[in-house]
Amino acid sequence: PLRPLRAAAASSACLAWSPTGHYLVTSLGTNRFRIWETSRWSSETWRIPDSPGQVADGAVACWSPDGTYLLVSARGLSRFHCLRVRSNPPKIQVEFVFVEDIGPYTVRLPAPEPDADPTSSGETGDADRDASPDRPLYGAGEVVQGRPRQEQELGGTIASMHWHGDRVAVTFSPAAPSEGSAELVAVYSVTDANSQVTCHPLGFIRGPPPRTVLPRCVRFKPTYPAGSLLSVVWSTGKVSFYPLLYKSNKATGQEA
């Protein structure tokens, strides 16, 4: 699905350092990205293929915490590709691992909470409602605080990705074809067991009121012993923190 091309000069739109500092990914502004090795600064250019009915426009990339794997996508696409780096500088040996489609697809989610009425507590319409708790991470079949479930089409074109531990956070473009997707952060589990990489969705995060709040930036704390700590900056200016705790699987010895 991905193939290397001859490197060509172009302005960069995205930068992604590997955690080891051995490699650097730069976007070439369209559906191409360049992988640099930082010893002699040689490079390979790769092309992200378009999806049916979608056109790649500007690469998005993030590395696994150990720098072994690279997730790449492009704005305008609803899938990401996983590559494995099998070399150290000055060599560049990269192989394709898998591609993951992220919708749109239909799930059953708890109905959103009604937006709080700022006048009910004597506040003005411009008051900041910091007292409202952030809405938690939930899966497709879970009922949150007794609220009924409703079908919703989610997924769509990717805006950003970030990886920590076994967790990948994905945000969607406001132009995503699925209504409401841009308001959510999708969380995926990506695990590597005996060089077999698997990926599956875990759930979604919806921000604090008002209902139309959008995630502007997502980042994981570099170290978090209990799992992964996701930080989200919302369009209202609020910053939320979501601890994603890993549960050990005694049967396999793996974390989930």
C-alpha cells in the first residue's frame, strides 16, 4: 500500500522526531512524507495512497514510544498506516505492517448530557463553568450515569494522532463526514506481542459542556506508571486530563 519514492525538495508541514532521535519525519505538504536518518541526513520519500472517495492532503505522523513503529496518515483520509523501522542510522529500512480504517461506522453511545444552563446558578452566559466535570471515556455499549444509549455514526477524516504506551489518541477533522465526530477523541489500543502488532478501538472521549466543544490538541504525559495520561486542550480554552489505566491480563501476562 505504501511505496518509497525518490526524495524531492518541498516545504514541510509536519515534523515528527522518533523518541530515540535517530529518525525524523517531515511532511512534504501533500500526500508525501520523508523519513530522514539523522546520522548523515539521507532520506526516503513515501507516498500515502488516496482512499476511495478521499484525497490525502498533508501528512500526519506519530511514533511509538520506543521508536520502532510509525503511524502515518493524511488530512482528508479516514485510515492510518503502520510502518516498522528495522534499522539504525545511517540505514533506512522500513516495512509496512498494517492499515487501519477508522470509520465512519455506527455505534451506540450514551446520549450527550444537556448543556448546563449558566443562569441556573446566577451566572451570566459568558461565565466559565469550571465546576462541570469532564465527561469520561466510554465504549460503545456502556451506559454512563444512567443516560440512554443512541446510535451515532462516528469516525471520518483524521486531524491528528498521538501515541503513548499501548494507547493512540486520534482527533477528527471538523469537515469529517460523520456528524459529531469532530467533537470526540477516539482512543485505540495498539499492542506488539512477539512482533505481531494488533490495533483495535477502545472508546471515545467527549469534552466538557457546551456540546459543540472541539479538541484542539491532544498529548500524552511522557511518563505515567499506571498507564497513559491523556491531556486535551478544548476549543473553549479548557484543558482536561484523562487517566487511561491499564488492567493486567493474568492469563496472558499482557496489559489491556
